[in-house]
Amino acid sequence: MGQGPRLAAPTSPYGSSLGMRIWGAFPDFVQERVNAFQQAYGTKVDLNVVGGDYPSIVQNLLQQKQTVDMAYSLTHVLAAWQKAGWLVDFDRFWAREEAEKQMLPSVREAATVNGKLMGLPYFAFVHGMMLANTEVLQKAGLSGEWPKTYTELYEQARKIKKSGASDVPYLPFWITSFAGIPWGFVQEALNRNIPLFGDNGEPRFDEKSEAVEMLQQWRALYAEGLVPRGILTFQESDFAETFAKGGIAYASHLQFYLKSLHNRESSGVAGKIVPVPRQGQNWGMLHAGLYVVGAPGKDDERLAHDFLLAQHFGFRDQKTNKFEVPLSWAKTHYLTQGYAEVNNDPEVTKSVSQWLPDPETNLPILTDSLENAQYPKGLFHSVWALRWLTYAAQELPKAVNGDESPAKVVKNLRTKADELMEQFGS
């Protein structure tokens, strides 16, 4: 949907307002950034905070051909939205090559579908980053003895429970919803080098896959009481609150929660949580969100102003040539970005060092984890990704709680992937 010559950056305000749709994270902060854009460029922006099922609501707007100037989007829906013609790619954006060059390679990969850059980074962080509670590890006599693999992690969890240092030593990302246990499954398989999907989405696993053994290990963790009994029904808020209360040694967590975990007014683990270093095996996968631009109802003038708004939020501001909004996100809320220059900026380092324990040791671990995080392109860039993830959210808990054998669940997941490939293609 990006046909036509390269556009030029607008030099005068747009004649009507632009609409920006976001989910409910820090809306006052976003409004401040909107106000700065309006003051700098003279174009009015109507900020709309979408409650409820954000992806479905935005998809319905796009499907109904309503004008969407800019919105947040996760990357697993991009292929489907691209194929439907609902989004404009950034081929005509005047600073596309410069933005692509400065992105982290994995973020550029996540944002590029079928060779088209589909948006500019809103965030980029490690989903499933392994976080450790140093207080629990000290009680168990395991300080500094970092596990190198998931198998070592699970054996250490057994030692911790046996020592009495923690009744429930591990918090995996097995929460309910398509973005819960299926993403936990995908990222752990990715870290273990267990093939799930090829570059074009073709399934590469079956009931003989090592994924079966991985689910057997999950079943053992659950059966032995090494994870919270209610984990399979947790929402993200339950997950975050459980770890923040203390008493859990390890959590496969979301990187951006780190700052809140060190808030002494609201967290019971402030000053105690650190990232586990990579020692040959990654912990977690890349998770990315983009600023995307809707396709319907746009002439070139409006599209150029949409790109200008996206540039202000997701790259270097056109006037100042600085990462105005990305840098603000990173240093104010520790929402890491798709650009190494932003994440490694001295202002960000100074801000993070104020709350992160032993920053000289742990900041390099955070940087290393993000810059080496893998992205599950084969699945996430398939037009049917959300359908498979939704199905997996129903199937995977059966392997964990014993309702089905791990082999049967993996076979079902393969069968569903084959059906979707046949129905929709890659």
C-alpha cells in the first residue's frame, strides 16, 4: 500500500486534525509528547486512549476503512493487516533508510514484513527475560550461581524448594491469553534452539520434537509445586503482583517491569531483583511494538503528515534530529527502544543506575540481553499467527496440568499449524 514516489517532509501545518490511537499505558506522558508535537508543527492531534481489547478495536476500525492516522501495534498482526491492505508501509517515508540503518537488527527484522518496513519502533524489550531475587538465592546458598540453561534452572528450583528458601521458587510466563503461555512456549523453544516454524511459517515440529520433552519438564514443575498453582489462570497483573510480593527466586518476566519492581513504595522486592546473564543460551525473545499508519482515506498530503507524526514519536524528530520521544520513554519509564543509541544514552544510563542494583554489573547484562534477543519471525510474520497463538492458549495448559500428554498437545499444535498453512498460506 506504499505505491508512489518518496514523499517530502511537510513544511506547514495540516489543515485538519490527525487521530492517534494508543492503549492505556501512561496516557498523560503521551499527551505531553503530543502537545510538544502540536507546538512544534502546528498540526492538531486528537489522542484517543482505547480501552478493552485494543487489537480487535483497532482492527475493526481499519476493516471498516475508518481513517487511522497513527496507532500502536504489536508485530504478530502485521502480516495479516498488510495482506488485507489496512496499513501503509513506510516505503515513501523520507527517512526510511536512515531509520532502518539505526534500528537494532532484530527490531528491523520484526518491523519488516515481506520486505516492507511497516512502522517505526514504539518499544523493544526482552519478553521472558530471566529475573532473579538475590535475597531468596542467598537464603538457598546459591548467590551468583547462575543457571546456564532451562534444565539447570529447573534443577536449581528444586534445590531452592528443598532448602526451604522458597515454597514456590519459579514464576514462568504461563498466563492465560494468546500473549501468555503460547509466547512463553515460543520463546523457550527459541532459546533452546528447538525448531518450531521456518522463515516462511512452515511448521518444523511434531510429536517427536524436543518440544515434547520441554512440556514434560513444564508438567513436572507444575506437579511438584515449583510454580504457583494458579499460574494457568493468571492475568498479566496477577503475574506482576505475585513476583513483586517476594519469595520467588526466578521469574521469566517482561523487561519493562524492572523499574516498578524496584519502587520501594509499591514493591516488596525493591533492591533485590537482577537479570540473569546469558551464558551461551538466551533468556527470552524480542518483543516489539510499532507506530503504524492506516491505509484507508489518505491522500499524499495527509500521509506525509502521518509520517511526520510517526517520525516524531518513533525516530529522530524532523526539526531537532534528536530522539525526542524514544529517549523520554527510555529514561522516564524504562521502556527500552528499538535503537541502541537511545538505550545506551548517558541520560538513560544515569536514570537506570538510580534504581538498578549494582549497575556496573547489571546494565551490561540488560544491554547484552536486548541486543541479542531473537525474534520468532517464522510464526509472527505469518498471516495466521494470531489464530495459532489463540489455539495454543487453549492447548498448552492441558500439557501442564495433565489433562493431555505433552506429545498429544504438540501433535495438536502441529495439526493446527498445518491446517492454517493450507487455508491461509505463509
